[in-house]
Amino acid sequence: MKTTIRDIIQAVPALEKLAGASLPLKTAYKLSKNIKLLQNEIDFFTREREKIMKEYGGEVKHSRIVFKKPEGLKALEDVLALEVEPECGKIEIALSDNIRLAANDVTFLEPFVEFVEVDDG
């Protein structure tokens, strides 16, 4: 699967919601494996963000990163735009699984989750 670091970072809160939901065992297992695989990319981003903040005088103000040097934002955007290929596939989650998610969560999960109709009959 090809995606960007940005897609992964944006999906983290929604993936955490899914991980806390009651899912069928097979789906929960696949989700757990995928989260572990995506964690490698998240760790990479965290390390790079720290280097960039140190190099360009970045600090967190009001939940946002502010740089003393304008090149810092460009460097951070470059990392977020990196295309990566984590070794995970899309997980199918039945719409009938009664999971409550916000519309934004669904949007951010699209690279990683396929919501499907299941014919119960």
C-alpha cells in the first residue's frame, strides 16, 4: 500500500478509536498488526520532527509547531509528504459492526480501512 506520512499521522486518532472499539476477533487482530506496522512510520516521523525542531528552532505553542527559521516549516512539510509503503493491507470493517466514528475519522481511515456492506442473509 502506498501512502504518505501525513496520511498515517492524520489517521492515528481514528485508528486509536477503532482499536478501542469492540470488533470481531479477526478484524481486531488485523487492525492490531497494521497499527504495529504503521508505528514504524510514526516513529520515523517523530524522530525527524525532533531533528527539524532542533535545527530550525521549533517549539510547540498552543498545540502548533512554530519555527524561528521559516525553512523549518518547509522541512517538516517535506517529511509529511514522503511517500511510504508500509507492509500492511486495507482492513475490511462491516458497516453493521456498530462502530461510532465522526465523518473526519472515516475520511482519515480511507487509506487503511474499507467499510463494507455485509449481506446477513
